[in-house]
Amino acid sequence: MPTYVRHVTPVAPAQATGLVARVYEQINAESSSIGPAVRMTSPAPEILAAGWSLTREAQLVGTAPVLDKTLVALGVSQANRCNYDTLAWLGALRLLGRPDLADVIDRGEPLADPRLAALLDWARSTATPGAPATLPGEPVAEYFGTALLSHFINRMVLAMLPADLTPGTLNPDDAPAFEGAPVFRRWQTDRAPGASLALLAGLPEGQLPEWADGAPAGRAYATLAAVARQGAGLLTPAARDVVSSVISAHRSRHTTDSDQLDEPLSTLPEQEQTGARVAILAGLAPDALTDGQVAAWRATDRRYSDHCTVHLLAYGAMTAVSHIETDLVETYTTGAKNA
């Protein structure tokens, strides 16, 4: 079967062992079958496990309705122009019993429910340069966690899946869009929070974010940030500085002008430019990342593997997400002080 994943060879469910097999098992039981957006990070089990843990603990469990958090994931995906994830979350809305909501959003019309409209607008605003809108409600950990996860996954999807790939309806009763397309599992409301954290045992813990207030989503996010940062070790200190400064200058928001990267990259030796370019594109313009650019980086060192490739992409993506997190926290803190 085709893998429908670019740059790496993912681990098929039948061949999965160890941590990858355990993650696949929990995803398959609680969320969906193992489609390309899951498999794409499987060459780096640490990224796979932390990403799934944040998905589960922020989006699938907790006190906020799953419908609300699906809207957040959808709004972020729309704002990032991530078609694969946008279609997936529209499908999820329909399977959650709200095809009317999905149809209105798909047509670009405003939502009639003011609370849901505000939540969707907030999610979209997190992808816009400058201060995002104020989060319209609680719990912060679940909404922040879902939004930040979506920014990370959108970037990985845009970088690693073919641009024309669509997930299908996710409905197990419908014909799949392709062999191995994801199938929705009925989301239960009685899942125990924290059940995915055992998958993170032995991984870097990172610093717990204050916005999580001790919720399991905070531990998952901290671990995802920590394992993604390990990709920095694939670059020289000078290349890391360029990646950091370029992504920071854009406040991590999506850009369509990838040519503007040439000037800052020109300060690096040619061999170091390749990895820095891949990381920057993963953070700012993942849909512009080409197979040739990834191959050029991997050709600079024969030791670079699929595991390294996932880590470098995750490093670039999470570098961008960290700035979005800062903006969210600053806006939330200011709003809380003025309340």
C-alpha cells in the first residue's frame, strides 16, 4: 500500500513494535484508525507519543465538550490553510452529530450560536500576527492545548503529506478516500484523564506551562516541546540562531514568501544552509517545503535518517508554536488582569 507520507518511510501498524505499537493501540481504540497523519511521525517514536498524548489529554478528554475543541482544531487548521486537517475536522463535526455546523463553516458563513462563533474566531485569530483574541471561556488548558497542538500538527501535515491528499469522511460506513484512510472511532465521554501519560515514561519532561494549571495536557505539551527541541542538535549553533531569529521575526505566522529566507540564510556556510532552511520552512511555510530541499539536507551527512528528519521538522514547527504560545499567554494574562 502507498504510504502517502513524504520524506520518510512511516511504520505500518502491522510492523509496529515497542512505543510505536503502544501508541498505535491507544489511538486505534480511542480516536481513529492509523492514517497518514498519525504514521508520519512514527520514525521518531518520542514525537509520535508526545503528539498523541497532547491530542488525547487536551482535545479528547476533560470538562470542555469535544465539539467545542473540535471547533478550535478546525479554526486553527482553516487559518493555517491546512486542507487535510480542515476536511478531517469538518468530518468529525458531522460524525459528532452536527452536520449543520460543518456545512455552515464549510460555506464560510457565520455561526448562529454566539458562544461557538466566538470560540471559532478565537481559534482562527491564533494564526494571525499580533495579539490573538481573548479566549472566550474555560478551561484554558484544554483550549490552549488543542490550539497549540493543531498549530504543530498542521505544520507537520503540510510538510509531510502530499498537498492533494484528503482524509475522506472518516465515517466507517463510507468508502475510504484511499487505502489506509483514517476512520473515526466513537469518542467516549468517560475516558480517564492522564491515561496517555504512561507513554511518556523516560522521555524529557520539559517545563510545565502555567496555563495548564497542573492538567495532564500540560505534561504532554511540555514533553512534546522538549522532544521537538532535540532536533536543534542536528544544526550548528549558527544555524540554530538563524532559525530562531527568522521564525521570531515573523512571530511564527505562516508566510507564502519563502524567497525572503535567502538573505538570512546567506550568512551561513552553504552546507549549513540546507538544514536551517528545512527547519525555517517547517515553522513558517511548511507547504513550500520540497522533497529536494529535504534530500539536499540529508545528503550533507549520511547518518541523517528518517528519525532525524522527523525531529528536524518538529524542531522547526515547535519553534514557531512556542511564539504562538507566548502570544496566547500574554493576551490571556492581560485579559485576566483587566477582568
